[in-house]
Amino acid sequence: MEDWSLHATCHAWILEHIPLGSAILELGSGEGSARLSAAGYHMICIEHSEEWLVRYPSIEYIYAPLKSHKPVVWYNHTLWYDP
């Protein structure tokens, strides 16, 4: 499995440029989300996987299962969040 965690450079940029206590909306969730939550950010994560909805209690989750769609030129995948 590939590591999809928030890159350390991105994490450092957030800490430097976004005030603690700010809300951050993220597509998906994981260790990076948990680290930012522990640092003092209000993490709101749009999550397609029901098993991840309760993984980190400090994160606010919005459940949005994946739905099939036609691929677009710049995004060659056929699944995206269902609003």
C-alpha cells in the first residue's frame, strides 16, 4: 500500500502559515489529519470509507461514498465523492 499521508513539507507549511485553531477541510483522513488535530487545528475530513469515520475521535468527519463518473482530461479516474 502506498503512503498517502500528508507530506512533512506540507505539514510544516501549515504550521507556519495557518493560525492554530483554524479549520482545515481535507479530502480523506489519516495520520496527517491526526497530527494536525493534535497540533490544535479543527480538522474536517470528507471521508469515503466508513471504517475511517471513527478512526480519530478528534476529527470531524463528513461521510461521502465514492460514485462512478466519466473521467475528465486532467483526472483519469472514474470514482469521486458523492455529494
